[in-house]
Amino acid sequence: MHGAAIRGCIAACRRALRSVVLAELLASSRSRSGPRVCPAPVDAAMVAENLRGTIVSEQTRTASCRCGQLRATCAGEPVRVSVCHCLACQKRSGSPFSAQARWPDARVSVEGNSKTWTRIADSGHRVIYRFCPECGSTVSYTIDGWPGVTAVPLGAFADPVFPAPRFSVYEHRKHAWVAITGDGIEHSSTPSAERRPGRR
Ligand SMILES: [Zn+2]
Ligand SMILES: [Zn+2]
């Protein structure tokens, strides 16, 4: 057989085989009694631990100030990752927008010397920033209007593979050359429904 004809035959066979495999996968995924497409090995001990409400393996991340003496250790995945384009966040971060991740308070432990500074947010709520008195970096902050969660500036983790933001708020203050891209991002012009009208 001619070389080109053989290559054509092999390609046709591969296509046919692929469609058969796909059909089998579809059939088995539709069938409740059939085999699963991706049977995963189950660790019985891990399942038992999770059923008791204990998370066996979880990632712990540590944020730190620039000089390193003030650290915030955060257990588990953040409950919210967002960017904010408001003028106060631009001032805090020294950047056109801030990026931050939030965890339940109990999942964040802060160690080292720190000072706090409080401002009243546009929402009318107090925001308390905790920062290093040596180098000035903020490593955490809390907002009265968001009780129970602590925010940590995303850059303090110095982790380029940190989970991407899902929320982009205060976009009416967004610099024209900034674009927050990605799937499923919620874009809004206000930080929360509690924002008072007529304020920045
Ligand atoms: Zn420091
Ligand atoms: Zn902001």
C-alpha cells in the first residue's frame, strides 16, 4: 500500500477507536450501575476523619511583612478572594487596586509586633488595619461590617500561584488601563449592599 494511503488508514482507525472509547465513557457515566469514568481510590481513614468534621489535609499559608517579623498564618482555603479598586485601598496598597483573601477569624493567627490603625469605611463601618511598626506592611485587617472574618493582603503571601480573585469591587474607581480577567468573576461598583449612597 502507498505510504499516504497507509497514513490515511491509520488516522481513520484512530478516529474510529476514539469515538468508540468516547461512546463507552458516555454510556458508563450515564449508567448508575455501570463503572465510574474515573474511579478514585478511597482512603477509608480519611473518609472517617472527614465525617467526624476534621479536615485531614489542608494547606496552611503564611503572609508576612517585608521585614518578616510580623506574620499571619492562615489555615485552609480562603472563604473569599477579591480585589478592590476603592481610593482607600489604593492608598493602603500603594497600587491602583488592592487584592486580599479572607478567612474565618479562628483560622488566622498573627505573630510578631504590630500596631493598628482604624478608619471609618464608606459603609460607615470601622476598619482596623494591623501593620508592622518596623517596615509598615499591613498583614491583616478586619471590618466591623464583616464580622467573623479577617482579611490578609494577597501580596503579603508572595505567592504567584495564590487562588485568583472571584470578586472585583468598587469598579467605578478602577483605573482605565486595569482589567480583572478570568472566568466567573463577579464585577461590581460597590463593596457591599450596606454601602451608603452618596459616598465615594
Ligand atoms: Zn516588618
Ligand atoms: Zn477598598
